Amino acid sequence: MLELIESSDASAEADSPPSRCCFNDGDVISLRADTDWFMGRCNGCVPRGAYPDSAFVHVSDPKDAPWAQWQVFNTCDGKLVLQADTGKYLGRCNNCAPGAAYPDQAFVHVEDWHTSPWAKWVCVDAGNGKIALQADSGRYLASTNHYDPKAHHYCPRNCCADYDHPNTHHYNPSTNHYDPKAHHCCPRNCCADYDHPYTHHYNPSTNHYDPKAHHYCSRNCCTNHYNPKAHHYSPRNCCADYDHPYTHDCSPHYFHPCTDPSAKAVSCATMVLGFHHKFIEIHLESKSEHEAHDCLFFLWHRRYLLAYETMLRSLGDQYRCITLPFWDFSTLSAKYATGSCSTFPECNPLLSDMGALETVGYDLGAGTYTVSGAGCQADTCVKSAHPVTRNFCQSQDAFSTKRCYQYVAACIPRNKWSLTAPPSDTYISNVYNQLFSSKPYDFTKVTKGVQYRYHNGIHGALASTMGTFASPGDPIFYVHHATVDALYAIYYQCVVPPLNYDLKHSTVWPNRANWGASCSKVRNGVTGAYEPTDHLTMNLIGANGKYVDVQDPSSVLKPFFDAVGLQTFADLYDIRALGEMSYSYDFGLSSLGGLAQQCDNYASPTTVRVGLEEATTDEVVSKEDQFMREMYLYCQAQNVPQDQIMERINWMQCVFHNECKQGVFDYSDAFRTSFDVHGSPYCYVTISQLANRTLSINVPGWEQVYARHYSCASTVM
């Protein structure tokens, strides 16, 4: 076992990780053995070794010894790699140390761990601050005393050699052990100690403890082994002690990833295995894209998300219960309004969690980048040690020929989000109006509201890759669309009549007359109206190089879509009725939770008052509740019709965002072109109409009420 002594990561969470095996990419650690010495790279320390650098437990203090400091990276499949100060990785090496007691020794010799399973280690939390590292062979990395095959015994680590300097030869196989400090040789039998149980007199034919013969196995003989089929830990009966048997069951020890596993899985394994960019292909294929961004926007993306999530769950047993995260954008906008944050990533740390915001080292700079054939304008190609940037691949062709951005610069095209403010489309009043703008409620209104306002607003604000139909290339896409799906789930729960068996009811099916010719399917060259029982269109490039359905035998994503099933639009209406794929959202005490519970009554003073009485730990949410309640009552007192109050408050927030924050802007020309956007952001249109006097808030004194809750340096308000 090794003791984890130190780790460094400026972005690490303040909370203690659930396991000592919890590392963020780029953490620097030192590993201390049971002797209190540290493992380090040692150059020329194995005579006739296959590689010059090996790993020895020989460093007394790693602080000033870079060769004893290891940089950790997650490999996406539940394993770790350890990078030495030379840039190479620690790996198992078979028969690389002539005369060694064991065939497998640890060397620092691996240049690319992606193609070297012997460089990957399973980290096991052994308790008491200690960890064990399991190699691909199933055996564990362990320290032993130096072995002399001629003398058939072990010498202690500090017997003769100079272990404070890693680039010193301290073994001469033709003579005795050499001590460069003393300039003399020690006899080979300088360390024999057959009375001490941890001298490890080793009988290679057994691995049992025999107190009579003094044969010793590892002290950690009862190591837990994981049985993936049974989903539990079973004991390893390695040491049969004739007097005190060690064959009892070890207590099972379950481990959990240090961060939300979705972040690791989304950002790493899917890219390494080649699944991630296949989902980009689906979103870009013309027939699929047409269906995805028109009147059946919600249902198309719901199946898409379910398949992606199913794929994530297939990546390993540690991910079998993963769910895509959504973000609480209502709290984000509330924080922005108070001034407690000023940029998108400050207001929503999830952006940082899904990849670094600023490039480190070589910067490819602003320009046009290509993702699956779609060009995008980006401020930079964000480069860091984060899995998102290290493993991003922009296309199938680049993946096949190893020309991904990960090989060129290990980066992902993004704008400088640290300079980006949250868009005005995220205020809770804006979202309320998107879901419950006017009665009678119907599917067309909510689809246009969410798709053209909140959905487009986020894509436009983040821009770059997210501003194109290749947006699924950025893992943030899945967080954003999980939130879109949550909004539709709120609408469905609030509006759709229970036990509604009319598949074309106006609350669940688009009114084609309100969409025009765009709300039309094309099947076998024939254009017609969609039917609820139609199969969704999702195509990708199959093994034959042609576009095929995602469930075609030549589709690499077939297993995931097969597992989802749910092939028709009607299959996807209600998240509570998806069979094995059913799910729900936990909104907690957020404003979204209030919307989900109170539906179109969320705006009334009584329900807002109820929200205030609940115990909320978020000060900005409580502040927003108070603001909404007071402004609602003030509008009532000014004789604003009840069904118009929330929209008037929305107009006020547009003015506040424009005058007191970083302004309200139209979509860029690049975004309009790449995302096929028609129209402008809601608040931009509102401000324009207020400016040319075609619209009036008509609530005298609203500015003073607003100022009691949110400060503004502008003299306009």
C-alpha cells in the first residue's frame, strides 16, 4: 500500500472527497510506502534494464525532488495514469529487469498511455489515508527490499546505496552493492534477517504464509477484488495461515468518483472511444437537423439525450447510474442581478466543471475552426489538462487518422466565456412567459417560446462551437438541452390533462397551420404532415460510409438507441411514462422548483409568499422571491391586468439588464448564419420597441420599486 501525502489542484472542491482515490486531472501527488520513503523515478538504477528509468522507493523527502512528484490523469475508464517529471508515464514492464524476483517491475517508460494498458492503474482506497495501485495484470504495485538472485534474500532499501540521487547507479551485478558515498562495496549478504517477518524471504512457488518455513506473502493479503458480474466485492484468499487463517471475508469497500461522474464520462471516455463525435453527425445530418429544430424540437432532443445518457452508462460499472445534469439557470440570473457574479462561469460554475475557460500555454488564437464539417468562429481553442480539451475530436475522419484537435493542440474551440455575461433570456419571468404566456396553452406556443428564446439565447451567448449545429461537440450542449427538456417536463406536468389519450391534443402536438411548410416530414422523397406514430429521423454515417438510421446494423450507436427504444414521437410525450427509461427532475427549492409545483399560479402573490415561508439556503433566490412578490402586488395596485403582470415584469427586467448590467444585444451575423436563426432575442426586441415608443411598460414608479431590491448605477432607472 502507498500513502497519499500531498496533492495540488487550484480548482479542487473545498469539500473533502469521498475517497482517497479521488483525483482531478493535473493533480500532483507523492506516494509514501510503509517504510516512510517515497516512490520516485530512478535513472540507471536497474542494471541491464530494458529502459533507463525505473521506479524505486528511495526518496526521503519529495518536496525538493521532482522525480518523486507524479502528475495524475484520469483515463475515463475508472483508471489513473501517473506522469513523471520526464513526461513519461509509470507502467508495468514484464521481464525488463534481469534477475528480479518478480517478472513484472515498475518502469517510467510509457510515452502514450492511450495505447498502453500497462500504464493504467486502478486506484483502491485501502483506508487510513492509504491507497493501492492495481496494474492491468491484476497485481498491485508494492515496495520490496532489493533482491539479489545469487544470495536469494532481500536487502533493505537503505543498506548500501545512495538513494537521494536518482541518477546514480547503485547496483553492480558482477560485484557487490556499491555505495558511492562510502566508495566501497557492501557484501551481498549484508541484509539477511530471517527472524524478522518482513524481510520477505520468498518462495516463488507459493504465495502462502507458513510460520514454520518463514515464507511470507504481502502484508495486505486480504485485498478486496471486485466481481463485476455480482456487483460486489469478494475476498482474495491469498494467505493461508495454518495457525491463524486469513481466509475470512474482508469487509467490502465501495468507492465513488471524486466529482459528478457525468463530467468525467461526458468529457473523456466518449471522446476517446469515438462515440462523442458520432452524436455530432446525427445533429448535423440535414434530415435529422430539420426535424430537430422545428415543430417537434422537444421530442426529437429527448430521444437524443436518452441515447447519449445510455451510452454514458455503458462506459463502465461506475457510470451505470449516471444521469445528465441540468443547470438551475434561474438562480444563475438571480445571482447576476444582485451583482454577486458578473460572468457566465462565475454565475454558473458548471461551465468551469465541464472544461477550462482559458487556454494554457500555446494559444491557437481566434479564427475559424471546423467541427464535423461545420465552420465556427471562436476566440480560441481552449487548451488545458481537463479531459474535455485533452480528448476532443472534431470529426470521424480526424478520429480515424489521429488528426483530432487532441493530437494537434489538445483543445476545444470556444469563445472566452470568462468575458461573457449571462443572457437576458434566463430570468425566471422570461421563462415563465415562455411556458405559460397566454391561455389556452398549447404545444406550439411552448415550443416556439423555449426554442426561440431560452434555447437560442444560450447558444448565441456561448457561440463558437455552441453557436453551430455541431454544438453537441461541446459537452455543455448536453447540460443545456437537459435543462430545455426539464422546462418541457414542467409544461407537460402542469398543462397536459391527465390520462390524455388524444395523441394530437393541442397541448402535446403542433398545430401545423402555425408553422407553415417547415413543419413537414420528408419520407422517401414525399413531403407530408407528421403523425404522432411516425418514427423519428436520426441518421449518421455507418460503417459503409453512407448515411443510415441510428439503429441500422452498420451504426456504431445502434446498441444505445436499441436500448432506449421509444422510436415514435408519441412514445416520448411524458417522462413519467417511458417504461424503463422513465425519469424525473429534482428542482429542490429553486425557482424552477416553484414553477414545477405552482405552474401558472407561480406568479400570484399567495404562491410567492409560500415560497418565502419555505426554508431556502440561497439568499439570492429569497431576494428574487421578495422582488417578484412586491413587484407583482405593485402592478396589481396600478391596475395592470392579471394575465399581463408577468410579461410587464419581464419588460422591466429587460430594461434592468440593458441599463444596469452589460447590455442587451442582437445575435451576431455568424450565429444567425450557422444556426439558421430568424428574429432577435426577446429583450432586444423589447428594448427596441420601448425606444421607438411602440411599446410601453405603463407602470408608473416601477423603477423605484425595482431599486429597492437591485442596485443600478444608471440614471435611466
